[in-house]
Amino acid sequence: MQHTRTQKFTRLAVGVGAGAVLALAAPLAASAHVTVTPDQVDAGGWSYLTFRAPTESDTASTTKLEFHLPKDTPFTHVSYQPVAGWTAEVSEETLPEPVDVLGNEVAEAPTEVVYTAEDGGIEPGQVQMFTLSVGPVADTGSIVIPVTQTYSDGTVVEWAATPEQLEEDDTLDPAPVLWVNDAPPADDHHGASGGHDDEQGAAAGAGTAEAAGSTNGVTLGLSIAALVIAAGGVLLGAVALSRSRRAAE
């Protein structure tokens, strides 16, 4: 009878530990989406924008990412940082109508950056960073940058929902948003201001964003490790309790 009770207690301990890990993993999986850092910059400045693209599929890899740049508040200059194992191309086109950007009439601008994997792409459980240098930033409230993510099995995910659309339906896939004059929503976690006068200043901003992302990753890893260790402690406690009871008998 005592052995049976011990087995039940051990199974309960294991279940508690596993449940705790799943409770942590579930919101992490649900919150995984394409994001941009920093997500708030200064009007008139130049900035390095680092997009974080995770693969959410358990069986397919991300093989293509298309960044759709704004046509109503265009960037007059866009360049990309090469990523090993990927090719990249910046496309320019004539805008539907000329746009005034900081006192200059712009009739043609970069409208899309496409990264295509040469090898395996971003495999399940992996994440990849893609960095663009853009500018000058238009004097506007915010800039939505939709992203199309294509998987090796043909699945296509459109990260295109605007903040207004998300207010009505939070199940939509959100587009990365670059906040300029408007403040991001209270629950947004945004980086430091990204306005820069030149490419060198922009590169410094990119380094800061990358360091922040690394810190967040370390913190998350330590949290998960602590949770796993705690679950193991519960299990070891159950085993020790079983042995002590047998010794007493």
C-alpha cells in the first residue's frame, strides 16, 4: 500500500513539473511572431531595423521572407545586411502618386526587400534576424511593414494586421510597426529611439538592439532552466520521502 501511495505521489510530482513547463511554453509559442527592433524611431532620421523571424511550424522551414515597405510614407533609401545562406534583393517601383517626404517630392522608392534561403532556411525551433538600413523616416504617426513568410511545405503566413485591425480581432497575425510620432500601445515592448544622422550611428543602434535581444534570450533561458530544476527537485523529494518511509518501516 505504501509503495502504491509513493508511486502516485511520484507521478503527481512529475505531472506538476511537466505541467509547469507546458504552462510557460504555451504563451511563448502563442506570442511568437515577426517583430522589429527598435520599434520607435525619430522622424527625419535613419535607422537600422532588425526583424526577428521565428519558424512556428514543427515540420517545415522558413524559406522566404518578403518585407513590404510603405508607399504612402516611403523610404528613399533602403539597404540590407547580408545573411549567410540567404540571397536578398531590394525592389524599387514608381509610386501610385508622388509623395512629399520631409519637403522632397518622391515619385520612386524601394517598396520591397525579399530574402530567399539558399539552403535549409530557418528550421523548426530556430529564429533568424534580418537587418535593413532605412531612411529618412517620414514625419508621420506610425509605419506598418507587413511581412510575408513562406515555408518549405508551401504554407504562407501574412504578418499584415494593423494595430487598428488587431483592436477588433486580436487573433489576426500582426505586422511589425515602426512608431514615429505616435506612442506604441501600453503593452508593446519597444527599444530605444532609432533616429540617426548617418550609417555609423545607425549601426550603433543595431548593436544595442542585438544586445537587448541577447539579454532577453538569456533571461528566458534561465527562467526555463529554473523551472525544470524545480520540477526535478519535486521528483527527487518524492523519491527521498519514499526511501525514508521504507527505512522507518
